[in-house]
Amino acid sequence: MLKKTLRWLLTLIYKVEVKGLDNYKKAGKRVLIISNHTSFLDPLLLGVFLPDDITFAINTQISERWWLKPFLGLSRVFPMDPTHPLSLKDLIHHLQQDTHTVIFPEGRITVTGALMKIYDGTGMVADKSEAAILPIRIQGAEYTHFSKLRNIVRLRLFPKITIQILPHTYIGHPEGLSGKSRRKYSGHILADIMTEMMFETGHYRQTIFASLLEARNIHGGKHLIVNDMERTPLSYDDVITRALAIGNELKKITAEQEHIGVFLPNSTKTLAVILGLQVYGRVPAMLNFSTGSAGMVAACNIALVKTVLTSRRFVELAKLTGEAEHLGEQVNLVYLEDLAAGLSSADKLQAWLQCKTANLWYKHTQYSPDSPAVVLFTSGSEGTPKGVVLSYSNILANLKQLEARIDFNSRDVVLNFLPMFHSFGFTVGTMLPILHGLNVFFYPTPLHYAVIPEIAYEINATIMFGTNTFFTGYAKKAHAYDFFKMRYVVAGAEKLQETTRQLWADKFGIRILEGYGATETSPITSVNTPIDYKVGTVGRFMPSMDYRLEPVEGIEDAGRLHVAGPNIMKGYLLADNPGKLVPPKSIYGEGWYDTGDIVHVDSDGFISIRGRSKRFAKVSGEMVSLTAVEQMAANAWPDAHHAVISLPDPKKGEQVILLTTRKGAAVNELAAASKGVASILLPKKILVVDAIPVMATGKTDYIAVTELAAGRVS
């Protein structure tokens, strides 16, 4: 009777919904139920809403607390000391009696809002007892006053709580594993099961605007989320109102699913433009203005862009008047100043009313999560640029994948200087903070090496994303205390040099987390995290991603990486067939993306990049990694910049050429600094240059480097 009464009461006040009860029944008789731990309500929720009599494995000290004892009578309790081996053995024997036993593998209520450390002992219990593992995700209880997230999330009296039961699984282990190795492996698998659970139960099958409304419901309409150099902080209500105001105007001059060019810098206005286009089913095509007017015209031709949005003030300040005039000869340039001048008081009132009622009317729109959300253009550092079409679901899935691995919350402040036309800057630098309640500060360029550390210091930035090139520049200019609040510094887009990693560790006491990805993967494929970290690697694959390594002749212990998953792009727009979407496909089938990167994946799942498939030269029949030669030069001369390319060689097939800013660099000096290296790995020629050509994103422009080298060698 008490259980029924509590079920009725909890359903009434928290609108508790249980999903996946069929999975509970299919798990069998010997079941280890694992759940995330969001609040003090969790044991009560599971005890009341799960069928049958279940046992709770609870820490002995916690089970003795007076306020918990009345509720423990609802279920059987198995007091245990997680630090004592005998307790784990007793729990294994208990499970072998064919029971349903609940354990919280984190061993504590989360104080971050995300998964915390997963104890290996729980994995060992599942392994040794041969019990089915039943993952259960509790959502919503973290917003109650029974959680430990006060001042981290907006607590509410009666938030909706969902209990989602996923299909059961088992822990298997390779033959020959025993003792500590087997225990570690079991814990590793269990942690992955929990991470997959967090991702699979994340709500990513929706549009970006729907996700924005969801974030507003969680954090409140007055919660401040964006700021820029104009120093006017904007809340969720402000951003949504502005997006709707500009979206209403753009709807009059554009069509659904039309690709609309965006020729704007990082700013709150650009964010409003992107959201304003998306809310009515238009697709922003983010133009890389660092490529000049020719590059932007080429991008517009590839994506069939007829209308481009820009700003007179931006064009003037960035000294892009000539580029804008040339672009205007090919497409219809629409200036934000003109749109703003046309907004009447009635238009602004309409947008405000739409903002306040958006939860009611937007859910009736028919935009699919698989609809195009944005067109981004690859850098073309090694070939012709392509248009990459990402769906709403691609982007949101990638963010949920990251959320399952790293904790971030509404107290975090993101400093985003990466341009929004770059996938790193668009998805991670922009969409991540606004859709998760973080505050983001937009800075228009990453190239101000002395200014950006000052901005980080001023705004108390806690998260920053960038490239090795930029982080090296900031470290040289910054004061040792400029990044005093920084929790996460994440590097991607190019290899993180050991000298850069060490400099940040020594000067700021910050461990840079290196990741890996591509525009085609939305962009995150892998990343090191505070829990899963290995120096020299780019981390482990995102949850729910599959991979294959295609063998490459002449390369051992590595292969060409192909990936599949919910974050893989919808497809390409190519210059030879403008406007036509070409879905991803590799030798492994539809939906697979061939990264072109040669990688090694170790037994723990950490990825090491060996180089691009195009970044290998065949010298006298042997495969030589140009990336490895670059690293060798970086180790020898850490204060200089280097780029390695290959050119045809009539005798040996190809010759390796090193371009460097190191004055007086010579092959024999490099050989002496790289003791024991095979002579075939040494460059045939070294060319000293004043600067290595780079792109706006900080990556080396290998096309320009090759042209420069070819001119010098010939």
C-alpha cells in the first residue's frame, strides 16, 4: 500500500514517466541494474517504479542514516563497503541467487550534472556473476532540491522526471585476462555502457531551435548566454526575440530549404541571423571570407547561393569592401543595417510575442531533424573546397556525444574566437554553449595574440577551443595568471605539439585536451577528457561511433580510418554538380565517411594520428610520413614553424621537402638532433622561409606551401 501511495504521489508532483519496461522484462532473472545518480530521490524512484522486489546495494554508512531508513523498507537492502573486497564477493554471491540488484556505479550523487568516475568494482561484479546489465537513465531529478547541484543548475520544485530503461547487455572479456587486468577491463566496459546510455537517452532528434527552446525551459528565459565586443549581454529571451525578428524579415525574401550565404564575423548578430534562418527552414551557408571574393563566389556557386547576408559596418572595419563589391556582382547582397531599419515597433512586438509563446506554436512546425541545418565549406588545404551539409540531428548528436564524456554547466564561460564558418567554431564554439546554458563571448578573430588572453582574464573564461598555432601564440603573449579560471582548453584541427602542451602546463598549470575531427563529422570524432586521457593521442571515439581501419600498403600497425555514426554529415555539395547532395559513402558502405587519415587505435581505444593518406610520400618504394618528418623538425627546432611536402623525383619517385622558418637549418643538423632516425625519413632539401602559409583557422595551407616549394626547387 505504501509503495502504491508513493507511486501515485510521485507521479502527481513530478509527472514521472517510465519508458522501456519491456526491456526490464527481457533482461531475465539475474540482473544488475546500473543507473546514473542524480539526487537523493533516485533509490526511491527506482524502488517505487520498477516492478518486482529489487535489492539496493548501498554504502553501509549511507544505509545507517536516519532519514533514509523508512524508505529502505520498501525494498531489500544489501549494505556494502565498496572499498572492501569481501563486500564485492558477497554481492556477487547475492546476484548469483537470481536477483534484481540496483547499484550506482559512480558511488555518489553527481556534483557536476554529468557522469562522474565509474568504479571498476561494479564491472567486476557484473563479470563474475554473469548477470545481465540493465542500464537505467534518470532524468529530471537533478533539477529538484534533492540534488547536489544548487548554484550549478536552476533548481525547481516539481520538474518532470523520466526513468528510461535501455536494452540489457553483458560484459564479456578477451581470453586470458585475469586479476587486475580483468577487473580494469570490466570497469572500462561498464564505463562505456554508462556513457552510451547517457548519449542514447539524450534528446538530439529535433531541430536546433527546438533544442534552444528546451534549454530556455531548463535555465530560464532571463539566463544570460551570449556577449560580444559590444558588451551587451543577451538572455535566452533576447536571443530568441532577435532571431524571430530577423527571421520574419528574411522569410519575405527567401524560400524554405534555400541556401542563404552568411558573410559575417563572430558576434551576437550573426548568431541571431543563423537562428532566424533556421527557425523558418532556411539553411545558412557560412562563407569563409578569409579566402577572398574568389573563394566566396566559388562557395556560392557550389551551394547555389543567390542571397548573401552581410553588414556594412563589418565590411568596412574588416577592409573587405573590394571583396563585397565583387561578391555583389554575382549574388544579391542584403545588409543587416537595411533589415534593421525596416523593423517597425509592431514587428518587434510580434517577435516578442512569438518568443513568449514559442513553446506552443513551434512544436507544430514540420521541420525534420534530418533537414539541412547548415552548409560549411572545407578549407581546401589539400584540394578543392567542398560544401558539407550537416543536419540538425548531426550537430545535436555531436553535442550530446560530447556531453556524455565531459561535464560543463551554466557557470561555465566559453571564449569563442574560432570563426563560425569553421565547424569547430560553429558546433562547439557556438551551438554547444547556447544549447546548454553556458555563457559564450564572441571575439571576431583568433589572430590577436595579446588581446585574447586579456579577454579571457576579463570575462573569467573557463572553456576555450582552438588550434596548436593559436595556443602557442597566446602562451607567448599571456601573463601567467590570464587563464586562472580555465577548466578546459581543447585543441583540434591540427596536431598539438609537445612544446605547446608543455608550455601551457608549465606556465599556466593547464592540461590541454587534444581532440580530432573533421567538418564531415560535425566535427568531433574523438577527444581526450579528464577521465579518459592519454598523452600523444587524440582521445577515444565519441559514443555510438563505429570505425574501420583500411589496410594501407607499406604501413604497419595503422590503417586508413573510416567512421560511421549519428554525427556523420548528410553529404557533400561538389563543384562538378552544384546544388546536388552526394551522401557519404566509403568502401564499407553507405553512411560511412573516409577520413583519409592514417591512424592507430590502441587496446584502450585511444587514437594516434600517423598522418593524412595524402601526407605520405613513396621514396624508393618506402612509405614516408610527412607528418612524422614535420614532428621531427618540431622536436629539433621547437621555436620555429615547419611544413613538409613532397614533390616528384625522377630517380626515387618522390622527394621530401622541408620548409622552415629556422634560420640556417640544415639536413645534417636535423639528423644530429634526431638520433637513430633512418636516413630515408630525412628531407632531401630544406628551404628556409620567412613564414609558413596558413589558413584562417590556423591550419597549414599545404597548397600554398607546395606552390612555394615548387617555385624554389625548380
